[in-house]
Amino acid sequence: MSHLCHDAYLRTSQLQNTYQAGQKLPAVVVVHPFGGVKEQTAGLYAEYLSKQGFVTLPFDRRYQGASEGTPRCQEDPFGAAEDIKSAVTFLSRQEQVDSKRIGILGICAGGGYVLFAASMDHRIKAIATISGVDLGAFIRTIPKPTLNGILHDAGQARIQFAKSGQVKYLPIVPQLNEITDQTTNLMAEGADYYLTSRGGHPNSINRTAVWSYDRLAIYDSSAQLELISPRPVLFIAGSKADTLLYSQKAFELSKDPKELYILDGSTHIDLYDRHAPQVYPKLTEFFKQNL
């Protein structure tokens, strides 16, 4: 629970009007993207769901945002799963929460993490992903010579940190002035979201420790998806998303009950904010039906 001491907050605005003493409400943990923090798209969805009658908990994963943990800006998929389980425990202890009606929503890499966590934590009763990505599978698409070079650098970075305390970082998205015709749509859109007033936040600083890659290279969010059934899973993705294939693969590997909901004309980043209102009704229906 230590990583939730400073980074978690409940969205309970609906309680002002609907909560009565002794009443137990369903709850949803909301998990942010790679490089993101709770105040961005995770907070947007959490705020919306709180107005629909859910207690929501967006939080920063360890080493990121307002969370504890050093060195900063490490991406740890296995730690993320533990943080998610801690978030479920945290919600279970809240007076207004029905501990038997806790769901989870993950965005981008958070979508992969919630599948990974839900496969081992049966307290999570309903799972939804938005623009979900298996970050391990994504990293493994890097050409082998390049990936081996990064993994070599990761090992050297660990030695450097042990000697000097200095951390080697890599950018997550390119700077706006570095975008060219060769830049993928995902990276260009990511820069437009994270590095502008559209979605930027002081705690989201566009870097990750290089040794994050040696953890991600062996991470597989789809390894035990069959263990989620018979709990329901909803996969939401845009038809124009570079990452649609990850939702499709996870859907294929999952067992019933499951649904793949594709929003026509939307990209990966569109679902972070601009097209979020088009997702809200489906998300509300799913959680109300299953929680």
C-alpha cells in the first residue's frame, strides 16, 4: 500500500447528491497510460464515471507522478500489477465502497496492466480497456539489433547508477520540432497530447529510465487471459488506431464474456480526450450492468 500513500485520490463527487449513510457503491480503479499521470486522461474518465454513480480511484503508478519511489520515471509492469492490487485493497477499505463490486479501467499501457492484474486478482469483477496496449509486445516490435542495443545500454545504465546515482533516460514521444513525415501517427499524436496544453501536465515529463526496457521486453499482458473468465471484459479501440491490433489480439485470446467495441474513425489518442464522450455511454452501460 505504500505507493498509494501520496498518489491516490477518490472521485466521489456523486456522493454529494446520492450517497446516504450505510450505502455501499460500486467502484472503479482507473489506470493511466505509459508516460501519463492521473490528472490526464485517467482523471477525465474517473471524473465522468464518478458522476454516473461510481466511486473512482485514478492513481499514479510507482516512480511516476505524485507517487513514491525512486529513481523516478521507471516503467515497471510487474510493479504496476502490484499497485493495481493495492488500489483494489484501498477501495475495499472505504466505507462507501461495496468491496464485491470493484471494476477496473485501463488506458493504453494501463489497458495491458489491468488485464495482467485481473488475471491474478479475482476481486476485480469487471475489466475495461481503452486503446489498450501490451507494452511488452509493443517493445518487442523494435528490430532485434536496435532492441539488443537498448538492452545493452540498460545494463550499463544500472552500473552507472550504482556508481554515480545518475539515471539514463530515454524520451517517450518525440519533441514537436522532431516530428517528420517518417514519424508514426501514434508518436506524432502522443507529442500533440503530452507536450501541449491539450493534455500536458507538469508531472508528466516525457521520459523513462532506459532500464525500463529490460523489464518490458519480458512482460506479456496476454499470458493468462483465460483466467479472467467468467468475469466480463470490454475492449474499446479506435478503427484508425495504430494499436488496434493489441485489442484485437487480447479479445481473441480472452474467453467469454467479452466484447470488442470499435469506434469508427477514432485514433489511439482520440480516445484520451476528443472522442471520449463517444465512449462514455458504452463504458457506463458496461460497468452498471456488471457491477
